[in-house]
Amino acid sequence: MKFLYHLTQVFRFFKEKGRYPLANFQKFSNISYARWNLKAILAILAFLFIPTTRTFPVKICNFITYDWADLWFTDPRYNENDFTKFSETLQPCQKALLSLNNHWKKKPSVLDMPNSNQGAERAPWLR
């Protein structure tokens, strides 16, 4: 998660300033169990490190970095305003919108605490 967050910040800096920040990339960490995170990481890495492919993943990287990351790296509990904003962003992609409507839980959590994968990140077999 830290690696993906770091990449989104590097991408934002590049888009806003037109140059790379002085980024200290650490060892490529173990990938989360979510396959979508891996695809997001690879899309942003392709944009940043392969200049010939920069035209292809721009739309995808913008979505990941600005629309999706703002929700993913904040409080993951259901919020009607966040849901509405994100569903408006997904209007052109009906399949993604259908997936959002089917899988985003709109009920408050039984435990009033944010979702986290800290347990997975701290697992000794992932180090």
C-alpha cells in the first residue's frame, strides 16, 4: 500500500510540475493480495519509466491517482458523498459502475473502525 501511495504522489508531482520529483524508491515491496493494486502499480510505473508509452496509460493513471486514490487512501467507511462523486466519475464506464453498485457496501460497518490491511502488511511471511 505504501508503494502505491508513493507512486500516486510521484505521478501527481510529475503531472503538476512537468518534471520528476527527487523520489527515493525503496525496494519493490511485496504486492498486496488485491490484484487491482498490482495493475495500478504497473500502470503508473509504465507511465513514469517508459517514455514511449506515456500516451497510452495517461487516462488510466489520472483515474488511479486523482479519483480512486483519494477514496482508497482515506477513510474506507461508506460515505454517501464519496459514493456519489465516485459513481459520477465512472459514468462513462458502465461495467465499472455496475461493479461499484454491486460491491460497495452501503451499510455502516458492524465494527466502527476503518478497514485496513495492517495485519497482512505485518505478517511475517510477507517480509
